[in-house]
Amino acid sequence: MADDLPLPQLRSDPTTESFTKNAARKRARLSSPPVSSDPALFSSDDDPSADNYTQERRKKKYRGPWYHQRPASDAGQDSEDAPEKKRRTFERQFDSGVFMGSDGTDVDEVLEELESRNASTLPLPLSHSHRTQAGHRVATTEEVVKSQIHGCLEEGNENIDFSSRGLKRLSNATIRPLATFARVPPVIEGVYTRLEPKLKVFLASNDLTSLPGEIFKLDHLIVLSLRGNQFEELPPGIGKLSSLKELNLSQNSLRCLPFEILELFSDTSRLNSLNLHPNPFYQPEVPPNPEDDRQEEESQYKIGLGNRGRTRPRRGAVCGVSPVQRRRSWHSQWSVTYQVRTEVRYLDINGTRLKGPDFSKDTARIPVADVNDTPQAPTSRGDYKSRAPSLLEVALNACSRTSQLPLLPSYLPEDSPPVLIDLLTFAVSKKDSGGSKCTTCGRNFIVPRTEWIEWWEIAKVLDRNGMASAASPLRQMENERDVLESMVPLMRRGCSWLCVPEPVTVVNGSAAADETELAD
């Protein structure tokens, strides 16, 4: 304890009754002003340091972001020899869509730069437009067609000519405005007339392979020219053009026509001119019989061929009368007669052929079925057959009713079967062309289950003594080529394996002539 250091002595202050150190504490004077770094300077003072304020003062400049600023003099920007800052080029930022320029960009200079440029730097899809080497945007063919249709609607022009335009596709949106076409009546004082429009659409000499369904909804269409295109098949909706007077289908790649085209020859139709040839139509082939020397000659009469200078079939010729021919009444200026058909072609739910003839593009002649032929469906897992659609057909019909149908193939997983993508693409084309109905029961379908071809003789009646075929409507007497060209193959499709052709009535000799006259 003796080694402990003594504590400092504290002095007692009787006035405050407290202990304080020996050194007196200094109190800060709150009222005293802070010490200035520079003394006050007046104009009357004679101080040489005043010359510093007569020179031009510059504001210190800093560079860099707020968190890492540095004097501009460090980078050598304050020197007089530093190069002048270049103005930023005027360009468009694609991500934001906003024109970005420097803070010092003049508006007039911006406008001058815009006027000096011939086109925008933002590219457009090639499917909608294309550009020349100079950068000018060129309207597509379909845009030109739309503008022409708009001009026809404004002026009331009934002749709509799209010939030789290089059209490869025609959308429903392009044709739809024609449904509102109104004919402009002549201005006559005191006379008010309502004129029915008479539309004439010419699509000749193009590269079309399909037709939009909206064109079959034009009730006032009287002329339709599809000559010189790439059609391999026509939509069934062509039979809805009840006001049509002229139809030209020549110079295409048609192998057959839809069965619904027979509606154009009904007693209520107005069709007056029909041009079908040249086209590579399917031709009927009668199987040869080596025991009969006159098989080749007689086979021509069996399918209604031969010298058509006669108005009736040759006596003894074997003919068949289709129930469709019995039920329908044809126009007096057309002779429409059923001849023969092929065997029925049966398809599975995906549209793949299971049984029946081949209707490929390489086939020119197709064997005809016997008059007494009875269609036999292929064997299936069950003996019971019905007209009920498959689940795949129900799903495709449900998909076709949505507006997102063209986008559905892209929603499928990558490991989806390719047949699903093909079926959805087929459903899109069916919907765009107006859809299909069963030629037996009349039900809508997408994928057919049965197919067969019927040959019908279609000829223009000129007078009581002769007929002219649809290929040459001005000829009074026909040669063998005209007779062959008058045999028009019509494709019939069914929605189920039970939708097959009905049995024909077999007649011969004078009875066949009587049936033909009744049908006409």
C-alpha cells in the first residue's frame, strides 16, 4: 500500500460547494464572431493582394460521377490546347424509341438532319414491305391491291382488275371490304333508283394457290376470272356464288373440281359461260377385257363417250343414274349428267389413306368402279361403325373456332408429333378458305374420312339439235376431244366411313335416254 501513488488534490470551492482542479477553466464566449480567414478588403485600401480580384475568375470544373468526382484539370481539359469537344451524332435509340441528342443540340439542326435522310433507320418486316437500294419503302403487292379496292369503293367502279400483279396470296382482310360495295346511281333530277352492284373480279396471270373464303360471300359477284394461276384444288365455297354469270378456270393445275360446283348449274343459277380447259383433269380408265374385241369401243359408251352428235346414249349402253341427279333440277341451258365414279378412298383420323385408289399428282388416269360396286370399309377394332366424329376431329373443330388458331402450332412443345403441326396448319387453311361440308350428310368437318371422284358430263345446250361442251361452248358438233373435255371430275368427301356414295340405278337402252331427259 505504501507504493501506491497519491491522488491529486482537489480544491474545494465554497461558493459552488464542489471540488475543482487547480487550473482555472476557460469559458467560450458565445457572442464572439468566428475568426475570418481573410481580412476585410475595401476599395480605399492600398493592398497589393487586391490585384487578385481584378482578374477573371473561373469556376472549378469537376468530371466524373457524383461518387467519384475529380477536378477537370487532372485530365488536361482546362488547357487552352485541348481539342474542342465534338457534338454527338443524332441517332435513334431502338430500345427506348426516343430520339437522344446532346444537351446543346439545336432543334433546327435536328430537323435539317432528318430532312437530309431519305428513310427511317428502323427496319420493317420483309413480309410487309421491302426497300430499294436508296432506302425507300416500297409497298407490297397486297397493299397495292388494298388501295385499289379502296379506290373502287370510293368511285363505285365495278371492274376490279388484279391481273398480272404477281399475287401469291390473297387474305380475307383484303377482300372483305368488297362486301360493302354500293353502286353509284346516275344523278337525274326527280328520279331515285336503287342499283344492284355487278362486281367483276379478274385475278388472271398470278401465282395464287388458294382463295380466301370472303370472296365466296360476295352476293353481287357476276364475273370471276382465275385463269393462269397455280390452283391445284378449289374450295367448296365456290358453289355459293349464285349470282355468277362467267367463270374462267383455265390454265391452272386443277386435277378435279369440288362437288359443290354443281350448284352453279341449278335452276336458280345464272351461269352462262364456263371455261375449264386447259387443265390436267383426271381421266376415267375402264379396265380392259381381253375376251371382248370391242371392249375399247364399248367402254367409251359405258361412260357416255363416243360421237356426241347424238343427243341420246347409244341403245344398249350400260349407264347409271345417280340419286343426286334424280333429286336436283338443272338449268335449262345446261346438260348435267352423271357418268361414273371411282372406288371409295378410306382415310384414318389423320387423313392418311388406308384403302382405295391413289389420287396423287403423278396419276393421270384412275380406274372407274363397277356400276354395281358396293363400298366396303376397312376392318377396324370394332365391328360397330357410326357417324360420330373422332376426338381429334372434335379438338380440331374447337381450335378452328378460336381467333388464335394461326398461333396454336407455335404453342406446341418441341417434342410434339409432327402430325399435330400438320393438322393445325391444315385447319388454318380450311378456315381461311371457308371450311368444308360432307357431301352426303352436310356436316362440317376438317379431316375427311372418305373420298371419291365422280365424272359428270357438263355441256351447254344451244338448241334442240345439238350441245356444246363447257370447253367449247360455241361449237354445234363435237369431236372426240370435246367429249373427253366435257367429262368433268368432281371430288366428293365424307365426314365418316358411313358417308359413301349411294347406289346408282342401272339402266340401258331407251331407258337411259328417258332418265337423262327427266334429269335435264
